[in-house]
Amino acid sequence: MNFYYSLGYHLSRWLARLLFRFRILHRERMIQTGPVILAMNHQSYLDPPLAGNACDRAIYYLAKRTLLNNPILRWLFPKLNVIPVDQEGIDRSAVKGVIRLLKANQGVLIFPEGSRTLDGQLQPGLPGVGLIIAKTLAPVVPMRIFGAHEALPRGGNRLRLARITVVVGEPIYFTEKNFTDGGKESYARASQRIMDAIAVLRLD
């Protein structure tokens, strides 16, 4: 971890525990070395740093490119391993960047739903994550966050002191056989498989 990432990592963990009684369940399931896709539902802007706390190493994050319009974030985000992405359609440059990172044995956090939920419920997965899996066959660790929507919902303008928990699921391994047709349908199936794995994760 570089200095900025390490500072953000420890500061976010400390603040999350202080403000949200943050906890991670089944952290032992996390793949801590080699390529891995962390696939989590998306409730809030709080999600990325809290998901990253499930890892002992630095991981990479996707964030919408428009956030870089802020000069402070434009300076800070590269130091925090943030990959800017256009949310309209498939951002091929961002996808290629993620594929390169996974092939270099890095970890990447991806939100299969693509955007934050409006009502706190799970949304359908998009085929983009399936494409990335097909190109890398990186293992996927499904994760589910609870409470972040209550703490900072989409469109909200202030934090609420709700308890936040991240539950880590069992890793999912894909093979070339999962993508024999090489088309969008196989990508969609892979994405749905991940969302199904996220959906069964519970707080108990």
C-alpha cells in the first residue's frame, strides 16, 4: 500500500467503527493473494472503502469519471487506486484497465449492478462483470453490504448513524466452459450467478 492508500484504509476503518459500529463477517473467506474480483452490491458512496477493509492488501476501485471534475478528487483518486469509468454504456478503456490489473494479480472491486440502489434493494447485474470474468477467469468473492443505504442513501445529503456490516461469501470459480458461446448471454449468466450469490448472504 502506498502512503495515501494506507492512510485512507486505516482512517476509514477507524471512522466506520466509531460512527457505524462497522464489522466484517467471514473475512476468512477473502482471497488475499493473486487476482480476485470483489463483487458487491452498491448502496452508497461509503461502499468502496468499507469493502476494501476486507482485504489485507491494496485493491483497485471503479468510480464514475464525473467525480474527477472536482480538482481535489482528481488529485487524490489515482493515489487511492481509483479507475475512472463512464457509466453510459460499456467503458472499454476502463474494462481493459481492469483486465490488465487482474492479469497482473491485483484485486479489483466491481459493483455488478453498475450504480447505487435507490431503495436499498438488490438490482439486476449487468453483463460487464461477466465480460471481465470471461477475459481473465479471475475468481470472484461475492460480498453484501448492509446498512450503508440507511447511513447515506443515494440522493441523501447527510450521514445517519446506522450500523453497517459487510458479509463475505464463498469464492466463485469460473472456467472457460462457462463462456463457450462467447456472447453476451454467457456474460449475463455469469453476472446473474454472482448476484444470486450476493442475494443469499445474510447477517446471521
